[in-house]
Amino acid sequence: MTEPQFQILVWLSYRIAAAFAFGLPLILLIWAKRSNLRSIDRLLSIYWKVSSLYAINLLFLSVNSQLGQFISFISPILMVASIWFWFDLNEEIDEMPIYKPIALTTRIWRWTLSFWAILNTGLHLFSWKCLNSINENYCDAWREVPFNSFVTTKTIIKFVLDGNWSTGFATFFAYLALILYLIGLLQWLIIQLPKNGRFAGKF
């Protein structure tokens, strides 16, 4: 695969992420709350907690941090695991009539997100050297979108707050967010998972 072809696929991965990892699940969460569908509401609430790791990854990549490459690889896997892991929620969603719009949309979203995770994993395996050194070939493609987001954020903060969004601030917030995320994850692994197993009622 040539670098231009790889770059196109990475951009496709980011576009799918924008639509199906952030846009559609936000719509589904609002839809589920308005429709009072507890199972989908619960699934989306769990998903958003887990998917925050992907946003942290974008912060790391925007400042050329090596850690961002690893988080970019692992976060979609965790996101997909979070929407298929639960016995009770899977049963409730499967029992919903397929013609029900929100049930059909939820099924489409879950399978599309799974496809995106496979694509993302494959691209990272193809560019596995980026996990060891951010200066290897193909690594620039992963950093382009996060860096553009960094520049946009810097411009907005400068315009609205007359502040300066620097790489130092971005790195600090990235590590702070990652530490808080890991604390929450460890708390769930050590306390909630042994207690509740694969039931999401008390996630």
C-alpha cells in the first residue's frame, strides 16, 4: 500500500469515527432518553464513558505524543467491547421489533462501529512501527486530523477568550484526562465487574 492510499484510508477512518463514534451515538442517546428506552439509554451512557478515551487520544496525537498512537489503537477496541459486552442489554435490544426505528438504527450503529474498529485496527497493524516511533513512515497520516483540530481549538480560544492554547496545555489536559479515565476503569474492574459480572444495571 502506498502512502497516499494509506492516508486516504486513515482519513476514511476519521470520517467514520466522526459520524458513527460521535455523531450518531449522540443522536441515539437523546432519542433514547426522549423515548424512555432504558436499555438503549444505558448502553449509550456506558458507551460515552468508554469512548472518552478516543477524545483523549486525539489530544495526545495533536501534540505528537507517542502515547497517542497506542491509545488510538486500543480505544476503538474498547469502544466496540463496551456495546457488545452486556448480557442484559443485548437481550433487551434483540427483543425489540426490527421495524422499530430506534432499534434498527441502534443495530446499524453497532455493526458499523464494529466495522470501523476492524478498519482502524488493520491500519494500525499495517503501520505498527508508529507504535514504537512517531517519526516512522505513514505516521503523519494519523497526526494530521488531530493537529488540524489543535490549530482550530487554538484559534477559537484565542478569538473567544483571548487565551493561548499551547502544546503544554494540551499535553497537561491529556495526561490529566488519561489519569482520571484509568482511575475510573480500575475502579470498575476491581469493584463493579466482580460484583455484577456482565450485567449493566449498576455500571
